[in-house]
Amino acid sequence: MKKILIADDNTELRENIAEFMAEAGYYTEFASNGKEAAAKAADTDFDVVLLDMLMPVMRGAEALTEIKKTRPAAKVIVMTAFSSIENAVEIIKKGASDYIVKPFRIEQLLTIVRREIEESGFERDIINIDLDRVFNCLSNPIRRNIIKFLHRSKEMRFMELNRELKMDDHTKLVFHLKILREAGISTQDKNKNYMLTHEGLRVFQCLSIIENYLA
């Protein structure tokens, strides 16, 4: 279960956010001031920290700096009542992944949280992937579509893929399947069904995130 730290001195807002996040399947903890938020973030590796800018004891900007010292990879979403280009730039410079302006709809906040968690997973996966090989595979739209079809159908025979891709030249499909297989992205079972490997599934996830960001 993904863990979220909600740092805000407004008790009602904290509880409302926590209730909504719990319904979405997340585990939550609270902090009522910046110092408490920095301490909790140091002790626990939260997937996302929701950080209010105006809090007692230690302000959000100071807490953000402390959190990034102990958890440099932490995804911190700043909650602020001040909306300006200057404030946004300053927040990002200090290490925030994103920010949301109060008052906001909690559904909007949940969308940002989900995106940051997806991006975090992408960053972890991509460390263990041969980027040159992967980008070579993804550079061709036919290979991208093969990956999508195999993910959707779990396994497909050669002619099924050919029908989906509407390819007249079978040798082209053989060529692209060979590249995916040599890259470790796809494989065949004893019945000659094509399917994605474990690395292929991770590549599909990366492809989905990239396409979502470009959409």
C-alpha cells in the first residue's frame, strides 16, 4: 500500500484528504506543523508528501528543504494559497514535484498524487532498463503497437498480430518481432504464442507514462 504524509495545520482539511486517500487505497499519516512533517519524512519513506506552505513551528518552505535533505527522491506536492509564477518557480527550485493552489477539489489533488506515484515507479524501473535498447524498440510505431497488443491480449499468435496491424508484408512483422525478442521485451511459448516478458511489461508501463505526458 502506497504511503502518503499529509502535513497541514488545518485538522478538518487533513482528515478530509485522509478519508479521500484511504478510499483510493492509500495509507496516510498526519503532521500538524513543518517540523513534525520533516521528522516523520526522515523516519518513513513516504511515496508522497502533501505539504502546506503556511504552518506553525516550521514553515512549509523550510520543511521542504529538510525533507529533500533526508529523502532526496521524495515526491513532495506543495499545497499553497498563493498562486503566482514566482512562487511556483521557487517551490520547484526547492525540490517540490508539483503544487496545488487552495482552495482545491480533492479529486484534483488525487489526480496529481496518482501521477506522481506513477512517475516514481517509472523512475525506479528505468534505472534497471537498457535505455538505448528500449528507445530503439519504441522508436518504431509498429513495435509500439505490438507491445500494446501483447499487453492487451496477454498472448497472440503471429497471424493474430498481423491482422491487428493490418500488414501486407509478413516479413516486416517478422523483422519487428525479432527486434523485440532480441531486446528481451517479447518471447514465445511452446505453442508459438507471442507474449511480453517481465521487462516487456515494464517497458509497456514506461510507454504508457510517456504517451500520457505527451497527450
